[in-house]
Amino acid sequence: MEEKLWKIGELAKATGLTVRTLHHYDEIGLLAPSERTQAGHRLYGETDVRRLYQIRALRDLGLPLQEIPSALAGDPRKTLEDHLLRVRQDVERGRRLQSLLQGILDRVDHASGQDYMEAIQAMTMMEKYYTPEQLDQLDQRRKELGEDAERQYDRDWQELIATAKTHYENAVEPSDARMQDVARRWRELIELFTGGDPELLTSLKTMFQEEGPERASQGQVDSGLMQYVGEAMRQTT
């Protein structure tokens, strides 16, 4: 029986692809037609059709075009293993992005007067300095505390910063008992944030050092106030 030959339009219609796609496959050497007519029109044989369906199957798995030839040339296992690793990485990035977006929405919902851009800047900054595991840890601590406790924690920080600013502006010595009380409370709130985890504390310090106090605190603490509080904390007993 004579082998059936497919014109490019017929093959495109049968496989649900476009003629332009088949032209592209030919141009990059992925699927060349077995024959051509005297006028130069492409003709595809049964072997070509089988290869095309294999290409489609691999494309449906999300495999990049440039990796398909090696997968078809022999054992595709290595190619598929590499692709699986990328898919897993993409899933993890998607999960982190989902968590980041939810964190931004929660932050705006819970923080009075904070706009979305402020929340985006704060959350993306945390993504830069905290590992995914640390962010999960912080998210779990937030959930364990509950919304009411989280709001109270934010209020405690605002009140403490306001008190520290007052002492700073009034030139109260860092060793003064009033400022020592602020320093101890400052340390307590940091401890509550980190849960005593030294790695979380290191990430927090790195963020403040590299971004600067004002940016890291979203404008709540400037460098002068941070140095003042730091000196008071060094003098606490």
C-alpha cells in the first residue's frame, strides 16, 4: 500500500496546529517534511506524523522546543528529569508568590492608613532578606498569634517608637531609667517577632543594615533614632 502523504494544510488541520507552526518546526530542524512536490510544497509521511504527535505530547508537558530533539533522539529520561526539576521550582515560586500576595493584602487590611504600595515594598523587602523557610515560620507565628494579638503588637511598636522619639528629642540620656525601660521593651518586642530564633534575628539585622533603618522600618525609625535606641540597648543590664 502506498504511504499516505499529507500536505501541510491537511496535517495542520488534523493535528490542531497552524501552518505557521509547522513552518517554524521545519525552519528550526525539529520536523522536516519527508518529501516535497515539484513546486516545492511540503509533504509529510507517516514517520513525520508520528514524530509530530511525539513533539505535541512533549510540548503539552511544557518542554521547551530546544530540548525536544534530545528527548526524541534517545532515552528522554534525563530531559524529563531536568524538566521536572524546573516545574517543581516554578511551583515553589508560585507558592511563594501566592503567600507574598496574601501577605500584602493582609498587611493592608490590618494596618490602618497603609496603602498597597507601602505593603508591597515591605513584603518584597522581606522576601529579599528572609529565606522561604523563615517566611513560612513568621507566617505561622502570625497565624498562631491571631489577628487581635497582631494588631496589638503593631500598636505596641507604634507606642514604643513614639516614646523613644520623645526621649530622643528631649535629649534623655540612653542610660536614663526611662530610656532603659524603652530599650528592654524594644528587645522584648524583637524577641516576640523572632521567637528567639538567632537566624531570624540575623536576617532582621541584615535587612536594617543594608536597607537602612528608615526604609527597613517603612519610615518609622530614622538612623539617628536607631543609633540612640541601640546605645540604650547596649547599656541595659
